[in-house]
Amino acid sequence: MPMTLDKVLTSAETLPRDEQEMLEELLRKRRIEAWRRETAAEARKAVKAFRAGRLKAEPVETVIDRLRAVLQTETE
């Protein structure tokens, strides 16, 4: 039976302070590594799609303008 988040937190709170800090650091590092793997996989897919002709090259200014527009709408 999988542990609930509440049970995990309760268990973590029983650890000594230094082990809680170690757990926090380990979780952070694992999350970063998972993000890196996910990003690398997405990059490989994008390169494959580009090489297969499913993506087109665009001027960097166009891409930057589009990214700025997306960021602007997210902040509104």
C-alpha cells in the first residue's frame, strides 16, 4: 500500500534536523535530475522532428517575439 503524502511528512518530521535537511537536499537534487532527463528527452524529440522535416527553421527574432508574447499573457 503506497504511503500518503501526509504519512511521508509525518515520518520525515520524526527524523533529526540534519537528516531532514539531507532529505530535502536529496529530493531537490532528484527533482532537478528528473527535470534534466525530461528536458533532454524533449530536445531529442525536437531534433528528430526537425531532421524529419516536421519543424521549420525560423529567425531567432520571430521565436523571441513569440516567447515574449506568451510570457506577457501569462503575467496578465
